[in-house]
Amino acid sequence: MKIQNYSEIKLLNDKYIEEGVSKNQIGYVIEVYDDGYEVEFSDENGNTIALFSVKEEDIEKTENK
């Protein structure tokens, strides 16, 4: 099942540690692609930490949104 735009997600692994985010980091889907998602990760002040594409198997939708 595809995750919708603006859904809150969390990372399931440390595959993107070089991008500045690690396992269990919360982000939001900005764009849905055929083979993945564009996700934005922000700090507690709303400043963007990272913005990049992920594969569906690397994330899961949270209960919050």
C-alpha cells in the first residue's frame, strides 16, 4: 500500500546516516514516486535537516498521521 503525501514516517534502518538522519528518525513524505518517496526530515524548530528519496522498504508510516 502506497504511503500518501504529507504522511509522517520513520526510518527503519541507518542506510541514510551519511545524509544526516538515522534509524527511527521521523520525516514527512513530500512526493510519491513509482519506486519510492521524497522525504523531508526536520529538527525540533522546523529547520530542514535532510531532503532525499527513499525506498518503500526503508520507511513505515507512523500512527500519528
